[in-house]
Amino acid sequence: MDRTLTVTAEDIDWLRKLRNARAANQPSPDIPTSVVRKLTLLACAEVKGPREHSNKFGGRDELDRRKQNG
């Protein structure tokens, strides 16, 4: 598995869409599977169920800890 995942502008855009949907109490948009997979691996998103995603970002410390633990 590629451990050199980086967040792209598209990923940030999807995170914003998730945040905005949650703030407006709207269902989450349909996110491409590849984006969900990458954000989940980076601990930026959590899949709860069909059309239910949440932003989950613990900050840089969490990302560094995940890199160290491999």
C-alpha cells in the first residue's frame, strides 16, 4: 500500500462539501470511492454508512503519530 498519500485540492474540496452538508443538516454528497478511501487512510474522513460520512481530523499530531506507527 502506498504510504506517501498526500491531500490534493480535490480532497480538500470534498472535505469542504462534507463540512457544509453537515452544517446545513443535509445528507452528505456522493463522494468518489477513491477519495473516500484516501481520506479514510489519512484519518480525514470516517465512513458511517450509505451517504453518511463525517469529517474527522485530529490535526498534524495525529497524522505524525500514524506515520510513526506505520
